[in-house]
Amino acid sequence: MYNSPKLTVVGAGPGDPELITVKALNTLKSARVVLYDALINRELLEYAPQAEHIFVGKRKDKHRFPQEEINELIVKYALERGHVVRLKGGDPFIFGRGSEEINYARKHGLETAVVSGITSSIAVPANVGIPLTQRGTSESFWVITGTTSQKKLSNDVRLAAQSTATVVILMGMGKLHEIVDVFRSFGKEDIPVGIIQNGTTQNERSGFGTIKTIEKVVLEKQLGAPAIIVIGEVVKEANDLQSAFERVIEEKVYHNTPFGG
């Protein structure tokens, strides 16, 4: 049965299929077409049984569809089928280009709506025990894209490195060496760093160190994208590190800790 042309941009959350909102699930049930990204959990597509599922994912250097073509597909399917859901990882308005798709759809006469998602920038650190703010330690946090549309490191990383805030960098693994150099230039070699790959999923892996050691940790653990980089004193609160500290105290071994204590 045909319904009126509509686009709903939906945030799928950080990866764990249970970390999606009830409103998002209800929206999927009414979809006729779901255009979904690479980072969404495929289990979520089961909530759209009457829809056609079309992968339009983009990963580093592997763009199946350019953004312009995705915009055209949204309008095409909405006019042909009715309700189109654009299912995007995390929150669609945080480095998700959701607003661009909404604006394009509106220009072509489509009804539009947005369903926010739980952003990976907060959920992934929380899942490993890292609080982005903590009384007496961090009063604020920055969320920065590691790679701009010009394929360069964001200038905001340099600004953030001069603050005492927690710094969360998305899409930054390809720029890790540059990020480390920026923090080193401000004398912050001993600032804790955590890197979480495939956060909140069954394939989650993480590594911890400092600005001085994190590149070595990444090589040893073979960490890569998609991953989130967290820089700041709050990283010491991570679950893995708390366990490590407890073992150090119990064994009275005060060397070779993640932070070189």
C-alpha cells in the first residue's frame, strides 16, 4: 500500500542493536525502503520487514555511493514507494550528513523527520568505563572529526590540545600520527589515551597508553578503523585499566603499567 513521500533520518546508535531508541524501531516498522550505512548493525533491519533494504554504505576509501547519488535515491524511492528511512550509525546529526539529506529532500517536496540516535562519541567511551566528564578532572569535552572533507586533520584538534577538556576524535585513525604530534607540541606526552575499535559490539577491542606510547600500542594490538580516540585524564577510569591497577596493587608490582608508572 502506497503512502505519501517522506524521508525519516534515523540514528541507529553506536553498534549494539539494543542501543537504539523505541521511536527508531517504530519508525523502521513503517518504512517501505531503508537505505542503510556500513556501520549499522544488520540485525536492526529485521524491524523493517515490509521494506526493501538497500546498502549505501561509505567507509574509508570505499564509497559505494557518493553523497549526491544517495540524495537522489532518497527522492526517487520516496516518490515511488512512500516512506524512506535513512538509517545511519550513531546520531545522524553528528558527522552523519543527516542535515544535508533532510535539506535535499525538503527542496524536492518530501515530508521529513529526524529520529536522534545515541552517538558513539559518548556511548563507546562509556561502554569501557570512561566518563567524558568527571568532577575535579574534566569539566567539558570536545567531539572532533579526525579527517575533514579536504582529507586533512581538523584545526580544532590543535585548539582542543591546549585545553584541559577530554578530547574525543572520530574517524581519526588515519591521522593518529598527526594527532600525537599536535599533543606533543604542547608538552602533553603523558596525557592518557584510549582507542576503542568496533565499540559496543561483540568485536570490540581496545588499547590504552599515553600520547607518548599509543602508536606502539596500536601496532601491538593491531587496532584500526572504525575506532574512537579518547584523550584526557578520564581515560584512567577505563574498566581494563582499573583491573590492571588493582592487580598492580595486589601484586605490589609498580612497573610496566599502561601509563609507565
